[in-house]
Amino acid sequence: MKFLAVLGLLATASGAATTGAELRFLSCPVYRDTDAGKKSGCWLATDPASGIRYDITTAPTKADWNRAVLVEGRVAANPADNPCGGVVLEAARVSVLDRPCTRHMLPAEGFPGRKFVLPDRNVRPLYASHDLPPKPWVAQNFIIPFDFDSDFITYQLSDYYLDRAVSYALDVRASRVDIMAYAATKPTLVSGERLAEDRAIARSRAERVRDWFTMRGIPLQVVHIRWQDAKVPRPGPETDMLVAPSLRVVDIRITPGA
Amino acid sequence: MAAFNFRPMMWPIAAAAILATVGIAQPPSPPPDRWWKPDEGRRFPAVLDYENDYGVLRTLLIGGPIETRDHAFFRAIGPDGRACVTCHQPADGMSLSAASVQHQWQAVGPRDPLFAAYDGSNCPSLPQQDRASHSLLIDHGLIRIARPWPPLDQNRKPVKADFTIEVVRDPTGCNLDPQWGIDSARHQISVFRRPRPVANFKYIEAMGFAYDPKAGMPLPVDPDTGKPVSGNLMADGRVLSLQSQMREAAGTHLQFMKAMDRKDIAQILDFESRLYVAQQTDRVGGALEADGAEGGPRKLADSPAGRLGSQGVAIWSEFAAWEKPAAIVKDGSAQTAFRQSVARGARLFRDRTFLITDSAGITSPVGFGNPVRNGCAFCHNMSQMGMDVAPGQVDLGTTNQPFADPAPHLPLFRIRCLGKPHPHYGKMILTSDPGYALTTGRCADVGRITLQTLRGLSARAPYFSNGSARDLRGIIDYYDRRYDIRYTEQEKQDMVNLLKSL
């Protein structure tokens, strides 16, 4: 514990960041204008509970400097890696909220930022070659993560998983697609506030996901949607093993056709 | 604005191209004008060159020439005597330059079908003999586009908009007109837009990905075919296919109430799909495909379309060879300097980054961040073409206050968002053209305009959908102001030279 506290102190002025701990807080994001080429700017957010400023840049959804964010993630292990001037959160998730914040930009102050690399979770172009899955085709499950209180299909995260699901359904000429959408409606205390998702968001998520299938050519009558309040967290690779975001998902089950 | 001059060189070039393809057969008499009138019956050659302020624009018609007599693109259809070619002129990169409009007004006046009351004047109810009644077309190259309010969806059903629209200023009188305005029986909103180039459609229709990341959705589906489409047509994305564009053009610009027949549609589609347009020669830099460079339309015609420059052929790498000193030492210093400048401009276009702020489509709702550091090639990302591989509706601020340049000649609308406020502007927006929002009915889309092709720019000033950039320098200056880029004078010159050469 002492060791971890020292790491935290190294990285920031006050408080201690516990490596590996799953954090959740509300904050006003600050943009740091680092320049290592395109998409290299830094996003920072201070946890009001500890005063620690975290580096939330690696989240698939980037912040908006006019609006509050819900930050989720784990404190990264390597304190020497500090390209932005904050304790690095890994598996970071940022949800942009409908709440105003003071717009603020910090200069680079010597921090290099991160050079952009194409994330692993990216949708392949239509002109890339594509092989059919080997037979026998079996039923497969897919999980699609969402930002808090949002039904937007997150670029280079949710779109990647949803594209895999839709492609599989097309490849195996799905006879049935079952969509079950969840909303994290049970209030939890975040930065001293009771935070819960709107129940209606589960249905919007279900409908969005359905539209992805039908717009790509899966017949409407094959696609079945349901929605409900989330009860048990099921951390998995789609949510980078984070607990809270695993309540905001859509489950898809694809049954192959003949 | 560039003056319209008839340079002595111009006709020899066009005529030579025509003669080259006609061979020794009866040569058509040299066209009296670079202007293509409806029903002229000229032959459209396989290679057609026209001079402009910076050099020569080339149009390629792949697969060989066509006779335009009785061709649906060139035939006057409808009561106004107009044809498609009236607003999509070969010498103007298959768009329409304000300079050409001015020339037609001087040479022919209000009788030219270009100035037809319906959309070739500020409002059909105005006295059509007066120049002032056509000022938006003559001075800014703008055509009146009447959009239904509330918007209609692809099945012509009203869309429930999440905003209201009021007229703040109506210099043309058309938005408050008892016969043509919002409150008239027509319930129309008049906005004023530049004709978009009718060429290079392999690219404009290309689908690079199955999805539109800006919307977090699959590509839009054309209701006529049930198939996905690129979503890159028209400033406001209101039509999804060239077929439905034709139906709309016939009913509006041509005032032709009969449906176009299948033969006409097939003929126009065939013509559109074979046309490639780009600048071929620069007056100072010489041939744009010389010494290893790959400018001009040939490369466009031969390359696969819809590829992301960031993952394949880098955008404007057409001019990479000119970065190497060996390629550029020959013809004296002015040419060398120009070529080096173009190559630098291409690099700046790709690599020079700045903070992109409050630009819906990029900074919302998709999570690139607001702001996001990136360059011209972020939005203009398609190899060879410079449009957006994804459906390209982005709010650059060209029509929305506070970013838009002052435009007292244009209507001004007040938008009130009824539900959620706009992610960047709040509850109320002042705009001269709501753009994509006139199609979707969403206040979050106000001012989002579909990116155009960047080829053949030299031939078709002014720029941006509302004509707000008078010349190429005006485009660069707008971006410099809008995103606080702080280009040096040399960098601005390099960017302008690049744009000239596309």
C-alpha cells in the first residue's frame, strides 16, 4: 500500500492513486494542447474525491471541453508513463453528459501527448477482403457496450463489436437475431451524486442495434428485440473488465440459418 | 472575383480537342462561346480542355465522345428552355462559375434560360427584367433552392422537427413572400446554393465503410433500391441517389412536371458515370502530370474510389514527385518554384494540424473530442478526391453565426431547438442555411453541409455551398480565421497553389 501511495505522489501533487483500482467520478474535463500530430491532444479530469488529476485520453469517446464527463477506468501501473500530465487511466471510459462546464485549455507545458495509432478495435473497410466463417456455423453471442445514458454507437469501440455481430449474421444468413438491451437504472453514488440511467435508454439501445441489422440487410422479421433493467454486472473484454460499464450493454445472439 | 477573360488561347484548346476526336469528319464550326446552350447539338469529345484563370481544366469522357443532340443532359426540357448543362457547364468544372453567369447576363440578359424566374432569380415574384432580381446568381453564383417545411422524409412524409424556424432577415423577399414563403401554401424555405460539380461520381458514390461514424449508424439506405448509398450528394444530403436527384432537378430547376422517362435517366446516368474533371495544366507550373506528378483527371479515372488516404494512398501524394529536387530543376525558376510550392501545400494539407472546435459532425455527436487536433485531411480524407469517405455532413460554420462571414445578401433564419439544445450553439442558432437540418429536422444538424469534391476548383469560383469564399485564397483565409491556424504568408500561398492544381 505504501508503495502504491508513493507512485501516486510521484504522478500528482495531492492524494494517492491506487494502481488497478476501478475509479468512477464526475468531472469537468480540461484539454491539454499537446502536439504529436493528428489526434494527439490530451484530456485530463480531476477526481473531486481525491483531487487527483487523471489522464483520460485513451477513452474511445473523447471529452467536450464545454461539458461534464463521467469517467470510469483503472489506474495504470506504470507511473513513469506520463505523456499528458496526469495519472494515466487505462481501460478508460468517458461519457459526455448534458451538463455545462467551464471551457479550459492548458498549454502543452512540455508534455508530449500521444502519437495517434489506429486502435485495434476498428471497423475494416468494405474493400478489405473477408472470409466466411468456417462451417459448421454455430449460434454466437456478442456484447455491445454503451456510454452512460447514451444509445450512440461509439466509434472504434461499439461499432467494432456491432460490425462483427452484423457481419456474422450476414455470413451465416441468420435465421434469428435476439437482441436484449440493458440500462443501468439502479442508482449508485458517484462523486456524491446518485447516478442512474434513464430506463428508456434500454429500449433506444435495442432499437438502434436492430436498425444496424436491418439497414445492413437482415430481414426485420428475423430480428427480435427486448429490453430490461440491468441487474448483475458481467465484466468482459468489451468493457475491458470494468464493472460499472458492463451494466450498459446490449446482448446479441445470432442463430445461423440453414 | 476572378475577371472573366476571353484569352486568345482558349478556343484553340477546346476546338483542338473537339477536332482531335472528330478527326477529318465534318468539323463542327468552332463554338461561338465557351457557354453550352441547351439543344446546341455539339459533340461532347472524349477529351475537352478549357482555359481558366490558372491554367487548363480537362474533362475526360471515358468510353468516347457522345452526340449531345437529343441527349437528356443537354436537351431543353420543361417550359423554361433549360437543360442540365445550363447549370453544369464543362468549362466550369461541370459546376457554374459566377464569372460565367456574369458573362451570360451581359451577353444575353434575362432571356437566357439560366435566369429563369423559378430559381435563377432571387424570387420568382420579383420583376424578372431587373438585374437586382438576379443578384444572388450574378454576383455570387447562387441558385435558389426551395425546401419544404416541415422537411419531408425519403417517402415524402413530413418529419417532426425538433426546432422551429423564423425569418430574421429576408433580403430576397422570398421567405416571407405570400406565394413562395414559409407561410405561403407552398410552405417553403428558400436557401441559396452553388451548383455542385457533375463529375467524378465514382468517388462521390463510393462507399469505403459500411457505416457512418458521424451518425453511429450504417450508411443510409436508398428507398428505391433498398441498398446502402454513400450519403454524399447535395449540400443537405436530401437525395440519396443520382436517380432521385434527377427527379428532383427535373421538378425544380427545369420546372418539368412530367417524370423523366427511363431512357432519359439511363442516358444521364451513363454520361455522369463517365465524366472526370480536374485541372490539367498550370500556367506557371506547366503540365500537372509532368515529371512524375500525377495531377489531371486521368489518374482520377484510373484509381480505385472511396479509399481512406490515411490507410492507403496519401491524399495529394499526386504531387509527391515534385518534392524531389531532380524532378523540378528543368524549366526555369518560376515553374520550379511553383511545383515545390504545390508539393509543400500537399504536405500542409495532410500534416499541418490545428484545433478543430465546435464543428458538429466531427466534434459531436461522434466522440472525436471537442476540440480535436487534426488537419485538412481529417475531413477531406478520400484519396485522389478530397471529399469525405463517410457521409460528409459537417458544420464548418460557413452558414452559422458566429462563424459565418457577414452575408447581408442572404436570408437569415432564427432556429430554436425545442428539445435538447444544440451541442455547440445552445438553444438558439442564427443561420443563413440550416443545411442538413432541412433534411433531418434535427437542430443538432443545423449548418452541417456535405463536403464537395476538391477537384477542378480553379474553374468554379466562388466556393463553399453559399459562395462565401470569393476565390481560393478566400477559402484558406476562412479556415485560418475559423480554426485560428496562423498560417504564414508562404504557407497560404502554398495551399492556394495546391488548390489551383487540383
